[in-house]
Amino acid sequence: MKNNLTRKSLAIVSAASLLTFGFAGLPAQAVGISDGNVSLSPTTGAEYNMIAGGKLKLSANMSTGVLGSGKYLKFLVADALGKTDVAYVGSSRYSIASTAAANASNVVTITAAGHLFKVGDEVQVILDAADAGIDTARVTIASVPTVNTFTYAEPTASGDVPTGGAGDVFLLTSTPASGSYILDTKIATNNADKTIVLASTDEDVTQTVTVTAWVDTNDNGKIDSTEYQSPERTVSFLASSAITPTLAWNPVSVGDSTVSAEVTFSPVLNGSQLTGADNRGSAAAAVQVNMERPGSVEVEPSATVTYSNTTKKFTATSINMNSAAWDIADAVAQIAAATNFVSITSNVVTLTTTVTHALRVGDVVAVTGSTANTRVNNATAKVLSVPSATTFTYAVTTANEATDAVVRIADAAVTMSVTAVNTKILRDFAVTGAYQGQVLLFKHNAAATDALTSIGAKVSSTVGASSASADVTAPTFTGVASATINGAGTAVKTGTNAANYRLSVFNEDGDAVGAGVSVRVTTTVTSAGTVTLNGTTVTTGSSQVLSTDALGQVALAVTNSSAAANEAIVFDATVQNVTATRLTSTWTSAVYSIYDVADTNSPNSVRNRAVVTGASHTMNLRVLDQWGTAADGAIYRLAVSATQGGASVTNNVAIVAGAASVTTPDAGLTGDTVILVSFQKKSTAGVWSALDDGTVNDWAGVGSGDLDGITLKYSTQTDVFTFNADAATLPSGTVADLTAAVTTKALVAADTRFGEVAGTYTAATKAVLGGKIASTTTGAAKLGATITVASPGVLFKSGNVWAIDSITLLTNDGTFSVEAYSRISGEKTVTFTSGALTGTVKATWTGISGDATLVVTTPANVMPASTFQVKAKLSDELGNPVDTAAGRIKVTYTGAGIVFGTLPTETDANGELQFSVLLGANDTGTISVTVSYDQNADKDFVDAKDLNTTSTTTIGAAVADTKVNVGTFSGKLVVYALNAAGSEVSYKIAGKWVTQVVTSDLLQRYDRVVGATGKTIKVDIYVDGVLKLAKSVVTK
């Protein structure tokens, strides 16, 4: 049988070739019942699209309810163009062993115990070699005498007599109508899927094939109206011209080792099968991206390609930037010990090399080996400037800083390495500039070699300097607050199908970045419906590359067709290798809560109120849901009960526009008054009844989310404030911080309890003030005290309320703590007031708000043999002085004169510096003074926010402006010239020219008699050929 097995395997492969037809069309068939009892879908993946020349597997099955003996699952394939092959896969192809064969009167009888063939089935018969004469590649069964035998016409009238008849019989497709064929599985069970494979036979033609699976209850080869069928599936084999690729570069940051891009196709291809064993075998064999980088002429194919069946994206990643294959011109040289030269000025080293170094600003190298000049050794020397091909500069290490300069001297021991630990040559990583990507898709090509072939246009991505940073504030998601989504973005009202969010991106200074910064946003989705982000359907793992707008924000518009309770979308983002703070936004049912406007916390955690004995107390309440929507007063109201000394009273309080007011007098009974507030709801019949379920949070302290009642604490005690010292925890219980940096952000007042959105401020800008209010005699804390905190221009935060200039808060146990922020530096007095009691705390804010401004002042002119002063002032955008540390300021003086003392290297507490200069009697020329500020303290003065301001002074008297005029008297016209010595003055009077060479800067006059008076004459006066005055005068 070994030979038979070999022949069988060959026959199975060749059988597919018998299934190619050139049909014109498919006659109308009856439509069966498509109700889900029969399934048909791609074996892997979900798409029905494949490249022309490829293969696509489909699997079918049937439910238990439609099973039955002889009810076989079949496939109907319609191929109008006849451009495909179809074959069974594995056990889906019915076959049976033959045990005997007989040949009489040109009729072959095959014995195959328990076969399932019927008259008209087309089969392939493969017997032992001795019986080859009655083998057949395709034959139609003529009769089925018994369940164990069937007959067919002898292929050739050879008269062969079988010797054994052992072999195998395979069921082939049948052709019930032109343009279609049927694959019969002869399987009436649903133990496993039945699979077929469609193979496109024309690499250049786009074609469609329809496939339907059905249970042929009567085994007649037709889909009858009472038989169960799958949906009709349309399989498309697409030529390259019918496929459109989209390439999206993943965000690239300066310094990345690799770059990557994502590729999608329209129509969406079945990537799982395209990359599977039946087609290309891997993602890299199916799709590739040829990449180009700035500074290199090399075009390099992607090093790796992966495919995600979730996102339907191919991700192509480049080779490493430092790969020799992707070389950038001007390789950096290692500098060996030789006659190199070094010098040090203001702690900046200038190294002169014996060979071309090819370094660029920003490269990090290791300078080592010097013994005579150890200050120049720096294992992580960052190149600050490149004055020439053989010189570069860098800062000494902090440990080697000194005030002494080192003049240029030879150093035979110093070396420079670019391969040592912590060195970094920027050209070996991603740099700024344009990156190009060309998509290649595999193409079957009968006329040439099958190969990855370019498809679509080349796509560019421009990379600028890094701007995002998490050092100060990580990128932050928030909601666009509305009646259905809160400002934090964490809660969306159930039933809301559209919600808007934003992602804010900040730079290293905590300021918003500008427009055009690439951001990758990834989602995790839990929803029974369809969720979209900015119009694109997303699921768990979906990602999009988006860009910031001019405000440094990314708008995120989400829709959720289901919007049911507890559904959620989770946002993650990366920006230039910085990870955003994750946001989980959950669809939540509305719950109404009660808020006391006086209690800044949410929920109202302060349950005590201090009241003077005998006085009444009023609470202004708001009844709102999580999004600030007011409870409808037509169907909701509050039931308020007050209990004092065992006596109680209950009143119903109406809710008007979401507000309610509750006033409680002191009944004069013993002890405190406890106030409980609960909900009532009116039925459709107009009957009010108590409401205490998951839709409300009351102040009766019973259900989950409910709060305890309010306790009014009556007293007449005299109180005193005790404040936390700086860094002390007591008495407030919160660590005080009375020194903070000024914030660069605008101060924003907001009440986040009611849907308003607060600003974002860094921890370093937060001052914390705290203390306790208690009796002066007993020391007992004053529970529920009301305290107002104030200081002009300061933003205060207590609980969920942000207020500018002042804020009023409640204390539950007599202790309190408040945050404070300022944009203006200096010491500020913060006043605390509770009734007639006042107290103060001093807090200090340091630093600058926003970008610095540097003004240099010198005289415009100065006379020889005199002294003049140079002044400079450094301040922030609000006028706060910037007091710098030594070395952050550099003064460059060019020109004549002697500077008194040394040039300043820092500003004082007023943000100022000054020095004096003495000029000699014979000094001439122009003096230039440049003051530079190293804003980021990296020991250079060339970064984007470093400041360099220049002022010039001319030695000698100021040159006065030349002035001319014309007048008239006594029948004359008189031309005047001042400060015009050596100049040629020309004037045209009534069309006639007069020219004079002026001999003095003193006022000169030139007369011309005109005779007549009352005559209007036009006069043009030129100085050295330049028109200075055009005037009409009436002669006198």
C-alpha cells in the first residue's frame, strides 16, 4: 500500500485542478433558512479579502438542532470568472477505503463497506497498481446497488479484471449549474468545523467568489426553502491595483534607537491568513516598509514586521540607527593621545584635536587621560559648540569647577572616546528631520518572480526637537465637562452616546507644548456596543497617532452606541517616550447627592457646624448628580428633621433649580442639634414617599453612599489660632510647607463639586498652611468652625474648591489645612479669620513665572577719558526679579576701556548686575556688551530659552540730526540749515535749483529775493541728495 499512499497524496493535490471552471453565471436557487443554525466564516481572522493569487480558508458547522442522519453539510461556491480553485481541507474531504472491485461488461463495481455515495456523485478512484486500469481521476457514480457497493462505467474498454480492488475512493465536487460547484462533506455531525480552501489562480485580476454552507436535508444538491443555510459570504481576491495602503509613522523622538510605522490596507485584508502557512508564512514575508532617515542616502527595509489581528495593523520596525548598513556621513573619530590642545574659560573646555572629529552639538563623549590638566577629564562631556572641524567645547564636571582659567596649552595624554559607557553620538539615534516610508506588499507574479512590490505613495514624517516632558507634569487626560461627563473625565452619564475628552501635553518647564507634537493614544474598551474615537472604531488594543493643537492639547471625541452602566473606555498615551497618566472613564448611572455650599469637600465630609449659643444656623444646599445636573423639584424634595434634647421636628423642603435652604434655630434645649436630610419622590399618581435607594445619597446615614447627619455645636467660647510651623505636622495633622516655587500657570478658580475644571499645578508650586482653632481657656477644639483664608493674588484650594484672593472653609474637628499658589515671588502674609478672631501666617514663593526677560542698559554715547556704567536686569514675565546662582550669567565685553574688577557671573536679589568701565583719552570706536543667561543651568548659553542680549555704546559725542526749514519775509524766501556742516544743501524754488555747501553746524540761512508777495511757491530741500523737506509757502 505504500505506493498507493504516494499516489493518493498526489491525487488529492491534483484534484483541486479539476475544480476550475469557466462559467458564465449561476441560475437562481431557492433561498434557505439563514437563522444562525449554520455558520460560515474565515478559519482564522475575520476578513474575506485576500491578495490575488493567495488562498483563503473558510470553516462551517451546524447546530445540534438541525443534525440528522443523511443530512450532510455542503458548500455551494459560485465563481463567475472561473478564476479560483477550491479544495477540502483535512477531514472535510470525504473518502472511504475500497476492499474489492469487479469489472464486467464495462461496468466497474467497487466494494466499500458503509459508503455514503449516491447516484450522480463524482469521485476519484485510486486502486493498487495491479488494478490501475480501472482507476479514474473523475467519474460519475452510475448506481448504488447496496450500502456497501457502487458502480461506474469503466474508464476505458480494456477488459481489465481486478486482482484485488484495494484502494481509496475520494468524493469530488459536483457541478450542478454553470458557474457553480458543490463540495459535499458527507458529514452529518458537528463535532468539528468543516473547512475548505479557496485559491486564486490569476495574480492580476480582482475577483469575487460567493460561498454558502447548508444542510442538505434531502441530499438533492440544492438549497431548498426548508433547509438551513449560512449567510452567503463574498470572498474577494484583490489585485494590487485594488488595494490602498495607509502608512502611519509611530511618534519618533530624538534619541530613539529605532523608528516604526503602522500599515493598514483598504479593503482590510485577512492578515491572519496572509501571514499564515497557507500564504506567506510570516508578516515580514507579506508586508515590508522601506525606510529612509535624515542624513543618509541608504534605503533600508524594515528589520521586523508584526501583525495584530485585533487592530488589523502591520507594524514595521527599522534596523537600529547605529547599524553600519544605515550609515550617516561623517563618522565620528576616536581621538588618540597626541599633541592635542586644551584651554578652560569660565569652566568651559575647548579641546583642539589633531584630526577632524566630526562631532556635532549635543553629542556626548568621554574625554579622559589627561594628567597635567585633570580638570578637562569628563566621562560624559556634552558638546556645547563646534567652532571648527578640529575644535569643540564642553563644560567641566561640577567637581572640577573653579574660577581660574587655563590658557591654551598642549596636552599629549588627553583622549576622546565615542564608545565608552554613557557616551552618545546623536547620529547613531533618531535625529530631527524627515523620515520616509514606502509600503511593499507581496505580489504573485506569473510572468516574473513573486516578490514584495511597492504599493501606494511614499509617506514622510518630520521630527522636530523633543518637547514633551514628565519631569514637571505628565501628559494628562481630562473630560470636557458637560451635563453628561465630569471634568476629570472619569464618569459619563449612562445613556450618553457621545463624550469629549482632551489630552494636555507639557514641556520640561510645565508649559503646554505647541502644535504638531505626535501622540499615540491606545484604548481599552468594555462595551456591548460599538465604540469610536475621533470617528474610527476602536477596541481593546486599538491605537491612533494624533497631533497636539496650538494649545498643546489633543481632542478626543468618543461615541459608544451602547452607553450602558459600568461600560468603560481606558485611555493610555505616549508622547516622545513620556507616558501619560492613565484615564478610566466609566458609564455611570446618575445619583443625586446633597451638597452644603459652605463645605468645600466632596462629598461633604465636614459633619459638624459651630454655632453661637442661641443663634440659628442656615445651610444653603445644592441637590445635584455627578455632572452638576439639578434634581427636578417637581418630583424630588427633601425631608429635614432636627433633634435637640430628645425633641424632634420634621419639615419638607422644596428643591428649586437644584437649590434648597434649611434654617435651624437653637431650641434652647440641652445639647447639640442633629439634622437629618433625606429624599422624597412624587409618584405618577402625585403621592410623595420616602426614597432611599441607589439613585440618591442622603444625610440619614443608612444606605451605601449615604452620609451621617449634621451636628450643630453650640458654644460661646473664646478661641485662638495655632498654626503649623514650616515642615511641622502638628497641630493640623498635615505637613506644612511655607516655601514654594511660583507657578508658571494661570491661576484658575473652580468648584469641581459642580462640574468646573481646575487648573493643573506642580507639587513644587504648592504651599501648605495649616493649624487649629481651639478655646483659649480649655484648649478644646472648635468643631465645625467657619474660617476664611485670604491673601491678594493667591490661589487657595480647600477640598474641591479653588478660589483666588480668599476662600471660606469648614473644619470638622477644629483642625484645618489649605493649599496656596502664587505667580508672584516674595513673602506674602496670609490672614485667617473666624468670626472676630484673626491670625496670620507668612509664606514665601521663589523663582520666576514664565520665561525670563533680560534687559541690558548702556549709554548710547560716551566721551573719551570718562567712566560709564553697564547695567542689566533679569526678570520674569510678571516682573519678578531673577536671582541667579554664580555661573548662570556670562558677560562678554568687546571694545576699548578698562573694566573695574571682574565681570559679573550672577544677578543679585533684585535680578540686577552692574559694572563700571574707564575710557582713556584717546579711546575711539564702538563698545559691545553682551549679557547671557543660562536658563536651564546646563553650562551653555545656546539653548532655546537661554538669553543673549547685546547693547552698544559709541565713543564720542552723539551726532545731531540735520534739520532744514524754509520761511519768508520782506519779499524773500529764506532756507535754514542746522547741524549740516560738510553737507551739500540743494533747494528748488519755483522750479529753479540753488546749491550751497554748508560750512558750520550752527544755524545757516540762505536768502533769495522773490519780489512779489502773496504768491504761493513750492520749495523742495535736499541734503546730500536726500529730500528732507517739501513745503509750499506764501510769500510775505
